[in-house]
Amino acid sequence: MAGSSRWASSAADKAEEARRKLEKEEKKKAKLEKQRKLEEAEELRQNEAAAARDTAAGIGSNGDEEASGRPAKRRRLSTDNNATSDEASQRPRKLLRFAAPGWGPCRSVDNYEPLNRIEEGSYGLVSRGRELATGDIVALKKLKMDNLADGFPITALREIQTLRASAGQTHIVALREVVLGTDPINDVYLVMDFLEHDLKTLQEEMSEPFLPSEVKTLLLQLVSAMDFLHERWILHRDLKTSNILMNNRGQLKIADFGMARYVSEPPPKNLTQLVVTLWYRAPELLLGAEQYDDKIDMWSVGCIFGELLKKEPLFMGKNEVDELSKIFTLCGPPTLHSWPTFRRLPNARHIQFPPTPPNLTPTEVKSMTTPSPLPLRTHFPLLTNSGTALLSALLSLDPLTRPSASEVLKHPYFEEIPRPKHTSMFPTFPSKGAMERRRRWSPNAPVRGEAVDFGKEVDGGKVDFAGIFGGNSEAGGAGFALRMG
Ligand SMILES: Nc1ncnc2c1ncn2[C@@H]1O[C@H](COP(=O)(O)OP(=O)(O)OP(=O)(O)O)[C@@H](O)[C@H]1O
Ligand SMILES: [Mg+2]
């Protein structure tokens, strides 16, 4: 309106405003109506497609809803308008059925035909078998029932519990069922999907280590399984290459949950110290930590990462002390700077470090307590800077500075060239699991009651460090010394 302020209101403005509002509301209504019609049409289409699928699968016509593993669809039970009440009473009535999980007896091991033995470990004997009904090839792990007088072994219960909790995770071996032999107390078998290889046996057979792009793919798969477990408060506690399976499509799956268990935050106080096979055991466990968390698994992941690159285990210690010595040689000895709390661990009092010379400036003291850079470069000359950073982070002595599984998944190492190789491009290898096999020696998972206290007397003497430190009661290792008794 010429001459009037654009903020001024008038009757014409108000009418125009009311008209626009009405128009807007009508448009909104039309839109909602259109959406409703679309949804109805989609629902109808889905129902028709599902009905056609059911007819094709023979479900519903023979009352086989449960066998399909899918809950039965809702059916109209009342008579329709056109049917007479007589017709309705003659028509067979069907009950609604829903598949619900429940308790049931275990099937017999006789449903499987034994093929060959794969391996005997600390907690079970693993064989390859075939399911008679389906012809599926499976792995059967006969659980060891030592000390049955104490009841059904807790390790077996935890293995079943944690494997079931991991069902569906692509990188954790699938537990199909638990079956029983003739003696239902002693003969308990876990039936799992069969995988052609374990990484330990496979690496022993390979002439060259995995390529960097293959290492990345394997590590990513391993860490994604660990992320899944740790997110759900499950610690594996025995990660090692022999417990990591691989199929001929380059897919990796973690197995052997014999030491796995649920934990909490803060960690439970009664955790077993003697966990994880020696070569993959974190320094805090070796130093007697009574509380620990997911970072013990991440240490093992670091050991496996190094092993995949080198094609041999990183720290092949003969005993706990030798293991620590090998760790400190590669990672540098712990210092108050790199691991402020290590001196509080029970076994740390048996380790003597060089005394701090008097009259040093704080900067000089700090440089003394800072470990020398990891000599990882010399051990892994082909590893990129980013790969070295990831490996040294995983091999941090202090569990607090070790990355979690979810942090590792985001590491730039996986973004670098060469990118992780697609699993479909992995080479195939002849399976050793399909024949009798014997591995080179390597330590087994720890067994209860084996824990070593460095200060404890053995056979009337002291724990023998002579093999490593030259037989002296105090001898130098990687910049540190072990004191007897
Ligand atoms: N699902 C499977 N498919 C193929 N091979 C398997 C499977 N599960 C286990 N194995 C083989 O059997 C070996 C022993 O299995 P597992 O580690 O579960 O038993 P264990 O008695 O707990 O072993 P250990 O004490 O040596 O760690 C594995 O290293 C692997 O070679
Ligand atoms: Mg094992």
C-alpha cells in the first residue's frame, strides 16, 4: 500500500493472512491424506508378498509355522460376512502359534558322524564331524570334565554363556548347539561352525608372512569382534593365534571362550590372575595385578598384530620372568613416567631399577624416567609410521594408555595405502583342520593353581632367574634388574 508503513496492519492485510492460513491448512491435510494412502498401499503390497512367499514355502497349508523359525502371521478366525455359520463351524480352526525360546533337552551326539580329530587343548578335544540330517560339516569340542566332584566346570558354563551372548557376531565362531554323549555328565560337546584354519597352524605352513593389506583386514576383523565383546562387558582372556580361526574366504572368527567371563565397572575384585596364555599375557598380569579390564585383551591384540607381521610370536618367554624380560627388551622397561602405578603391583617389588643419581635437575630426572623409543622400527622395518604408532600403543606397558578396541577401529593405519584387502581377494590355503595334525609346541592356556609369585620359594631355593640374567642374584636385563627373594 503506497504511502503506508509496511508494518502497519489493515483489514485487507488480515483477510489476506486468513486466506493464506486456510490454504496452508488445506495443503497440509491433502499431504497427510496422500501419505496415509501410500502407507495403506505399501502395507497391502507387503501382506500380499508375504502370503505369496508362505504359499511357495508351504507354510500355513500344512501347519508348519514353527519349523519356519518365523512367528505365524495373524489369521482371521471369525467367519466372514458372506459365510454361513454352518460353513464356519465345519472349517478347521487354527490356533495362533508363536515360536518362543525355551528350555529343552540337548540332542544326542549321535546326530553327528565323527570325521577326524583336529586338536586337543587344555579345555577340550576338537574334532570335525558331519550332521547326519543336513550333511553340514561342523566342529565338535568335547569339553574336559576334570574335577567333576566340584560340579559342572565353570569354564564350560562360561564358554557356553559367552558364546551364546555373541551369537550373530560375524567374527565370533557360531555355537550351533550343545549335544550329549552316552554319559550326559561327562560327554558334553559344543557344536560349532567348522572353519578351515586357525591362524597359528596357517602361519606355520605359510612360506611368507601375510601382506600388509591382509594384516589390516585380519586385524580389523579381530578388533571388531573385541569391540563387540568389550561393549557387552565380556573379556576373552585367551586371545592368541591358535584361538583365531579363518575360513577360505578370508573371514576371521574368534574361538575358544574357555577363559571368557563377564566383568563390570569397577572390575570385580575376585578375578583370576592366572589368565591368558603366557606369550600373550599383559605385563600387569605378569606383575600380579588383582584387578584388570579389557586392556589385557588389547595387549594380546598387539602381540597378534606383531605376530601377523613377523609370522612368529613376539614374546616367546619360557616362564613369567623370561616373558617380562622379553617384553621390557622390546618395549623398554617401565618407568614412573611411562607407567606411574607399576610399582604398586605385587611382583614389581622383585624388580630393581638403576638408582637415580643424586644432584640431577628435574629435566634430567624426567629424561631418565622416560623410556627409550621403542626399537619397533628395527623389528618391523616395513611398517609405516602409522602402523608403528598403533603397534606401540597396543604394546603400552601401562594399561591406561593402551587403546580400546573402538579406538583402534578408528586408527589412521587402516585408512592408509595399502587399504585393507577385501576378504573375497584372500588367497585360499589347504585346510589342516580336515586332517590329523600335530602342531609345533607352544604354551597352553593357564590351568588353575599355576600362578607364580616371583618371591615364593621353589624347591627349597628361590625362583630361578639364572637362565635370563646370568645366574647372579642381581643381574641386568633391558635396563632393569631382578632382585631375588
Ligand atoms: N570351529 C572350529 N573349526 C575348526 N577348528 C576349530 C574350531 N574350534 C577349534 N578348532 C581347532 O581346535 C583347536 C583347539 O580348540 P580350542 O582352542 O577351542 O580348545 P582348547 O582346549 O580351549 O584349546 P587351548 O587350551 O589349546 O587354547 C583350535 O586351535 C583350532 O585349531
Ligand atoms: Mg584354544
